[in-house]
Amino acid sequence: MGRALHRAGFSASRLERAMARLAEKLGLPLPQIFSTPTAIYAAFGSLRDQKTHLLRVEPGSISLSHLTRLDKVVTDVVAGTISPEAGLARIDEIESAPPAYGNVLMVTAFALTSGAVARFLGGGINEISVGVVIGIVTGLLAVVASKWPPLLEIYEPVAASAAAFIAGVLSVAWMPFNTSTATLSGLIVLIPGFMLTIAIRELSTRHLASGTARLAGAGIIFLGIIFGVALGNRLALAAVGPVQLAPIQPLPEWTFFLSALLAGLAFTVILKAELKDAPWVVLSGLVAVLAGRVGAQVLGLELGGFVGAAVVGVASNLFSRLRDRPSMVMLVPGTLMLVPGTIGFSSLSSLLDAQVVPAVQTAFRMVLTAIALVAGLLFADIISPERDV
């Protein structure tokens, strides 16, 4: 169960809590569980007679459908509804099940997310159109990478190179637009803003080993994306010459909320949520966007994330208790609407351009935003405690 939960994207604290509950139910003495992004340790018994077990694991992508079904197995085994043997059989069934969504739908979700984020960043119809094109390309690369391990290891730099190259070429071959907005929107699915937020939360809650490892992992992914963008820009320059820029043509306000709705539908596919959870995923995104905007008006752009995260956290915990389902069904997509990944990308881009002072200022904004999100989530757990896994 620990290995399955880890693959599905459980954080260290939730995974350790679930395994501890199972250990107590199975009568294992004095269980001690320790989870990191690459290993799970489980020790049982007194120090004199302790037996320790190690599982070497690899970080996986979040699958909300697997999380939901695995959560049900944990609940049933702890409640005695099914035997541990039946629970093991259900775990095997869950992990061997075919993907919930096909490749075409997954690529479409990448495209919708990129277009929606282009609107969130203030882009006009040109930036949204190019963002959709880049999203299709990154989605296709993701599908290929899932079947070809060598590409999976360098997926982020390759996708970032393709995104920057496409944006540069289209700005000359098609028409001028804001290439930075289009490139960033096309790469938003790759940027590890959620990983950064989880890392800071784990550090804040004293899960130091897991938090430090996730923080380092997020930093490496950021650097890989920036390298890819730099390479793509140089290739575009060599192919068609300097990029052609143009001012953004703003769109009506209602398009912002339409983008939030479409992003929620896309996250349902990207996060592999069950179809019946789609309304909750969409609702969490809308709640996050509205609360974040109100918070930004009251507290400023960076600290506004505190309000958004607190509201999403309370809503997620209430959903978990009322529906008896994992809070992550609403928490993950809602938090993704607020994560500071775009700010981190801007910081490293400025550093790459030798703009050291703006880079440091932007990096501070990123850290402040991430801390505000974590504070909001922790505050939400006080107002409305999360249900046990």
C-alpha cells in the first residue's frame, strides 16, 4: 500500500499516516514509518527486537483516481470490511488498470491548460493561440515520453526547447505577439510549482528529508526548463532571426472566468481524476481563482495566495468529510491555480539574461508566494481539520 500511495502522488505526511493506521490495524508492534521521494522505511517492534524494511521507490505523477480508490482500500481494511488479502488484490487491480483517459484527450487537456494560462497571464488571442499550439506539442512529447524512458529523463528541457523555438518562429512567420507569455503558458504543465509548495509545506511540518529532496528536485526541473528555453531561443534566432514582439491586445473580463472553467476540465484529465469528480475539480479551480483575486486586492499579489489557499483548503477538507473521499481531489487542482511556478520561471529567465537584481527580487516573490500558500493550507487545517486518510 505504501508503494502504491507513493506512486499515486501522496505527500510524506499523508503516506506515513495511512501506513501507520494500517500497521495498527494489522497488530504490528510500535510502527515507525519514514517516507522520502525515493524511499520508504518501515520499522516495527522495540529497539532491541526491531525489524526494519526498505522500499526503493521512484517519484510518480499524481493520479487522483488511484488516490481515491487506494484511500477506499485503506478505509475498508482499517474498518474490517475487507481482509488484508482482499486489500492486496484490490491494490494490484488498481495499479494494473488501463489509463483513465486516452492520448488524444490528454493532448487536448495540455492544449486547453496552456490556452487558459495564457489568459491568466493577461495574454490576448494571439498569445492564447500560440499557447495552445505549444500545449499540443508538449502534450505529444509527454505521450511519447510515457512510452519511451530515455525521453522521459530529459522531457522538460526538450519540451521547453520546442516551446521557445515554436514561439520564436511563429512570431516571425505568422505575426508579432508577446513570446514570453505564449512560451510560459505552453510550459505551465511542466513547471513544478506544486512540487515547490509541497516541499515548503513538508519543511514547515518538520518532514525535513522529504521536503529538502522535493525542493532540490523542483530546482533541478526549473533549471532544465530554463536551459531548454535558452536553447530554443537560440535555435529560433538562427532559423528566422530575432523574434518580433507586439503589445498584448486585452480580452474582456468574462474570458478570464471561462479560462478558469476550461482549466478545471483540463486538470481533470491531466491529474487523472475520476469523471464523477470533474465538477469538484472545476469548482476547486473557480474557488481558488476567485479567492486569490479577492486576496490579491486586499493583501497584495504575493500574500493574496494565502487567502486563496486557505479557502481552497477549507473547502477541500469539508468535501473530504462530507463525501468521504480524499481532500486531494479538490486540494491539488485548486492549489495548482495558485502555485508560484510562473514567478520562479521569470526569476530564472532574468538570471539567464544577466539581470541579477530583477532575478533576486522575483525569486523572493516566488518564495514569499509559496510560503503564503503553505500558511494558508496550514491555517485551513486548523479551521477545518482534514479527515484521516
